[in-house]
Amino acid sequence: MLDKEKDKKKKKHSKSANKTVKVKTHKAPFEFEYSDAPESRDIVKIKERNLLYINGQWQEPSEGSFFPTLNPADGEVLAEVAEASAADVDKAVQAARKAYEGTWSKIPAHERGKYIFRIARILQERAREFAVLETLDNGKPIKESRDVDIPLVASHFFYNAGWADKLDYAFPGHKVTPIGVAAQVIPWNFPLLMAAWKIAPALATGNCVVLKPAETTPLTALLLAEVIEQAGLPPGVVNIVTGAGKTGAALVNHPDVNKVAFTGSTEVGRIIAKAVAKTNKKLTLELGGKSAHIVYEDAAIDQAVEGVVNGIFFNQGHVCCAGSRLLVEESIAKDFVEKLKERMSQIRVGDPLDKNTDVGAINSHRELEKIRGFINEAKEEGWEYFSASATELPGKGFFQKPCFFNDVGSAASIFRQEVFGPVLAISTFRTPQEAISKANDTPYGLAAGVWSEKASKIQKTALGLKAGVIWANTYNKFDPSSPFGGYYESGWGREGGRHGLFPYVEVQ
Ligand code: NAD
Ligand code: MN
């Protein structure tokens, strides 16, 4: 190409790049108001006092202590939940051991599969009840719990049920045996889904489990125990003990567990890794992240804006693989950010039970304070701040408007630390290499999103990224058949898919 032509092309390009789309921000672009569309809570019957599910029975906690779980949308107590002591945890582990040796490892694999299929089908039948309860206890919008969480929970049980009698095909040429009793500790952001990720592969491979849900979201795990009863599982195959960090520590440190599976913070993951290092327990850790989107100038822009919004704002940013960093090619950065502002000003933050709500409540006051701390720190550092929503925040409960910091330096705290809330950090790049090195410049490595019309560009970028999951022209898509997990401080091992069976078996 002649230099002149090149210049002309460059000019044309930079002209279009500098053109700013006219959008109204700070204000909902709609003239009409949405009517309230609340989902009824009548379908759930919440017990005032919730006991421990050990050996197929509902048992009182040995020390008689209970703690409350709140509805983060109004800050009110939903129920009292038993706090399991070390003695209760010991009882649960013993029950699991007895069930493992007495029945579960002995029954034919296709019988195990039948029980797991039964759990999946009951979950589908009771899906609405689970969705409402999840939304009440966690604060996530009913749209999410109804259309994402609960369907994925059922499909995880279906998927793993299918493997139960086909393990020879999962590990061709090898004989596999179960490992025994699994101790499983999960967080509050996907309470029932994380329980499914843990329990389904463990049962399919012939293990028995003791699961501890997070202290702010124990109710759907307890309802799952009812389903397990309903499905007629032998007593002790699944035990659910509730409590906080102390109960979790007693469980993972119990000498008679063979495997520890933990999802939660990197901080607690480290404590567990240290404790388990002195034993021969198997360990998987699913920890935090600071995942990045890379948006090239040739991407379908509206689609990419939607993906970025979905990746960080929906589910209040309470997603370990949230796309919390946006790297956008410099030539389109201005337009992209304007479009993002417009889209953000249409987001409806509010009552999680309302079917129109996009962003619900932050799970706890503690998390909300943590998020606000990060926002204030970034404001003090002087980064350009923007926040918007189509609705005013409710007067009670724990809520945070979606927001971003624009044009932040890669040393900025908001660019490096996991916020676990609806807060996005935006930066730009000029070359694919710069995008890749910025994306990789983090102690985490959970996920990434690459946006381009060119498959070869996506492929090349993906090969350079150190992340466990890389989405192309989409984000936060899950399927029980694909493995999930991270590099570095994001964790060890994989969950889901055939890979997710591996931590629960001994391969001969
Ligand atoms: P957390 O690590 O404090 O708690 C997670 C679970 O561990 C809870 O059930 C808790 O009771 C239990 N726990 C706490 N201390 C323990 C101990 N010493 N021993 C054993 N168990 C203990 O995490 P959190 O603050 O409740 O959750 C938010 C964090 O979790 C975020 O930072 C996020 O990165 C991470 N997370 C990661 C994933 C993932 O899949 N990678 C998923 C969800 C959350
Ligand atoms: Mn709660």
C-alpha cells in the first residue's frame, strides 16, 4: 500500500474512532415505569429452627447453639440455624464412614446412578421452591436463581448420575475406586450450585460426604438434605453440618476424611492447604479471581457491552470468575465506555424477588462494607468513577449500584484486588501482546473473555492467557460437562466434566 493511502486510511480510522456515540446517561432512557412483579414467597416454608442433617436424621447441635441467617434484601432474620461443634462434625464423619463401608461402596454402580438421577428429578420438580429460597437467603435476583442456578444444579446431578456406571469409560484402561469420605466446604455466592458441584461427582464415584454450607446461606443446602431423604438415599451417605469457619476447620482437619474440597477465599484456601499438607488427604481448591475481558476493535460492540455487563454486574459481582477487569482496545475505548454507561443506566437494582430485577442484594453487611472500602480506596487514588442504575436503591437491606473506574493504571488497587462486588476496572491496550500481558498480570488465573470477529485472533489470544476458562464472544456460560478451575492463586484442580471425577477416585 502506498504511504499516502495508508495515511488516508489511518485518518479515516482515527476519525471514526474519535466519534462519540450520543447517549443519555445518568437517567433511565425509558419514559414508562415498570410495574412490580414480585414472585410469591408462599411456596417456601422456612423452619424457624434448623437442625443438623447427620446419618439421615435431623439432630440437635451438641452445644445447643444456633445462629441467624438473614435476608439481605431487608436485613431481617429468616431462620435460626444450628452451629455444629467439633463433636457434631465427628458424628457426621463417622456416619459417612459407616455408610461408605456398609452400603455406598458396596451397591452396584448403576444403583448409585439411580439415586442420583432421583435427586436430579426431585430438584426439577421443586425448582421454584429452591429458586425462591435461594433468592431469600442469598439476595440474588429470582431471574438468576430461577433461570441459572437451579437448572444448573439439576443438570449437574443428571450429568454425574450418568457417569456412575460408566467410570471405566471416564478413565479408559484403568480401574478406579472411590476414596472414602469427602469433607466439602462451600461459599455463599452460589449456595446450592456449589453444593451440587461438590456432592454430585463425589456420590457418582462412590464416596460419602459431609458438606458445610456458608453461614450466611445455609437454607438451600438444608432443603437439599430433604430432597436426599425424599430420594431414599441410605443414611449417612450425605450429611449436612451448618456453622461458620470453626465448623469448617473442624471438618477439613478431621483425621478420618480422605478428601477435602473447598471453594472460597484464597486466604482460607491457604490455611487449608497448609493443614492438609501434613496429611495424605486429597485436596481441591476453588478460590478467587480477577478475570479480564479483552475487547478488540473488531468485536461486535453491543454484544461485548452486554457480555461485560453480564460478567460483572449480574449476580452483584458475587462470581469467582467475574469479569472484573475490562481491557479494551484504545481505538474504540471511548465509544465502548459511552455505550457501557448507557447500558448501566438501564440496570434495575432492587428487590431480588421482583422478576424485573437485574441486580439484587449484596449477600451481607460485611461484604457490602468490604466493597465500599475498595470503592473508596479507588476514589482516593483518583481514578475516574462512574455509577448508574435505572432504579433508586431500596431504603433497607444491603445494596450497591453497578460502577466502574475508567482508565486505571495496572498498579491501581482496583485493578489488582478481588472486590467480589459490582465494580469494574477499565484499562486500554494497543496490541494483542499488551492485552495478554496486562490480563496475565495478576496473581490469579481463573477466567477470561476474548471479544473479536476474528477466530484466529481469539485463538492466538487464548493461547497466551493463563486462565482456566476462556470464553470467546460470551461470558459466564456454564455446563456440567466442561471442567472449571484456575491457575496460581485461583486454586488447584478442576470441577465439572470428566476432569471433575478425578479428585474423587483412586486410579489403579
Ligand atoms: P471464606 O473463604 O471466608 O468462606 C468460604 C467457606 O469457608 C465458608 O463456608 C466458611 O464458613 C468456611 N471457612 C471459613 N474459614 C474457614 C477455615 N479456617 N477452615 C475451613 N472453612 C472455613 O470466603 P467468603 O468470604 O465467605 O467468600 C468470598 C470469597 O470466596 C471470595 O473472595 C471469592 O473469591 C471466593 N469464592 C471463590 C469461588 C470459586 O469457585 N473460585 C466461588 C465462590 C467464592
Ligand atoms: Mn442469608
